[in-house]
Amino acid sequence: MGEIWPIAALWLGLALLATLISIWLRIATALSEIVVGTVAQLIIGALIGRSLLQTDTTWIQFLSGTGAVILTFLAGAELDPAVFRLRWREASGVGLIGFLIPFLGCFVAAKFLLGWSTPASWLAGIALSTTSVAVVYAVMLEFGLNKTDYGKTLLAACFVNDLGTVLALGFIFSPFTWRTAVFFGGGVIAFLVLPWLTPRFFRWYGGRPSELEAKYLLLVLFGLGALATWAGSEAVLPAYLVGMVLAGTVGKDHALVRRLRTLTFGLLTPFYFIRAGSFVSVGALATAPTAFLILLGAKVAMKFIGVYPATRFYGSRQREALYTTLLMSTGLTFGSISALFGLTHGVIDQAEYSYLVATVIGSAIVPTLIANAFFLPHHLIHKTEPSAPQAEVEASASE
């Protein structure tokens, strides 16, 4: 037990450093945490040994996984039902094309440019068709875009994109079993009951210092997550759906959302993003970068071929269309999950897995850096009302 505290202090020290870097460079904290994780494992691994970070210990995996689940839930809760009903055609169209074109294009790149087997190429297409809801939501929150119709529509498109990824992984590689049927049936019941039960439960017993609301939501997320993993799926999938169906309840309780954000961004997501960055093998990429560059180029190119024309078709300005395309070129959670699924089930080998994970994490960094540096829609940010601390930071940065 005693060895946990210095390791925890190391991880939170890295998280604090990443936050300071994000403030100095005016980039999203999620990106700086990924980069810090990559650099930390490289430096610490060279000087002391990679075992010091203990990225595969149970408690770090739990904190990391919990961060991904709650962050995904919060992203779902940000979906405004009224906005989605108004713009469902745009969100669905952009999301579907954002999945389908990269899925097919990255399959072709892996099959014919890298010479991978057909199953491995399909797996590559699935892993690289994703959009990172975690990264996009963190960026939206960082700049206040989550409050705008633009940001809510973008998050809805990301959800549709990743839903296509999950369905493709299930239909191509995961056999439909009775456990899948139980998970599907349990999920449907939960998604029908929760919107009715949650507001009444909160009204009867909520509003107390014991934080009953947070405990209730964590119970729901962990319970459905356990059911999902038992059925061979992933805990983050029902988390997003729960957030979406509770958007009219939890999403409108701003005090509860702020408390959940404090827990998530203050403690949990640093473990998730830093751990994701630590999986990048810089040495392997340096010795054989061709596969990484081909896969990363294919993903970003296919996203541009699919998403950019779709956003323009639905009336987005050029700057907003480019920003949307770059953010939807990101990948992290479902891309890493798909790659790990392929490795554990023998679809891809260790080398192919390393290239896929590096590409997924690289896609979380490069497109977002370019998007925020050159195409950030400032005219939308100015329409939001930042909190007092955020307003002070923006005012001091502009001086």
C-alpha cells in the first residue's frame, strides 16, 4: 500500500505539469496530457525504467477507465435534445460519412500499401474510422464551444461516427451470442427507465451534502459497464448512451455537472490521457515510421474527403468546416479499444498493434493542434459566457 502514494504523486505531478503547459501554450489540456505521457515514458524509461509509471497496475487501469467512462457520459449529457431534433440530419449525415469513408479508405491503405492480411486490414479500417469523443468533448469544454449549437451538433456527429465503429467491430469480428442479447435487452430497458426514474429519484432524495446524485450515476455507469464487458463490449459505449438519454435531466443540472467535471478533470482523466500517451513507442516509430505515416495520412485524408464536403453541404462556413473535419480526424478511446481487441483475439500481431495505437494517439494530437492553432472559430467562442476564472484568463492572455 505504501508504494501507491509516491506513484500517485508522480502521476498527479505529470498532470499538473500538463495543465501548466496547456495554459502556457494555449492548447487543450487533454492534448498536453497525452504529450506529457509520451515524453514521460520515454525519459523515465531511459533513465529509470518504464516500470516506474506502473501503467498496467490495476488501480491505475481502474482510474483511467473510470475517467474515460465518466468523460464519455458527460459528453453524452451535453447533447441538447432540442438541438439534435433540429439538426439530426446534419449530425447523422456528417457522422455516418465520417465513419464510412475512413473505414473503407484505411482498409485499402492497410491492405494494398502495407500488405496486411484482410482481417488485419478490416481491423485497421475500424480502429482508424473513429472520432475521439473524449478529446473532442475536452476541447469543446476548454473553449466553451460545448454551450453552442455548433458544439452540440459536432458532439452528436461524433456519437453517430463512433456508433458506426462499434457496430462494425461487432458485426465483423464479434459473434452475436446470448450474452450480447442480454446486454442489448438490459440496455434497452435501462435507457427506457432511466429518463423516467432519474428526475423523480433526484427530486425525492437529492440536494444533500452526501452527493446522492453522483453515487446514483456512478452506480448506473458501473453497472451497465459491467454488463457491457461481460457481454464482450466496452464500458464506454453504454456510458455515452446513458449521458444522451439523461441530457434533459443531468445535462440541465449545472451544479451537478460542475461537480462531476471537478472529479473527472481533477483526478480521473489525467490518468486516462497520460496513460494513453505512455503507450506510444517512440523508438519503434523512429526505426520504422513508414507504416505510421501511411496510416495517419490515410485517416486524416479520408476524413477530409468525407467530412469536409458533408459539413459544407449542410451550410457550415469554411473555417467551421475545417475545424469540424480536423476534430473529427481525432481518435483515442474506441480506436485503442479496437486495436486491443484485434491483438487479444489474434487478428493483428504486436507490430501491427503498435502502429495502430501510435496512429490513433497521433491522430489525437496532430489534427487537434492544427485545428486550435489555425481554424478555431473565435466568433462562436465570443458568443458564449465564460465563467469568471476563464474570463480572467482570456483577458490576461489578450493583454
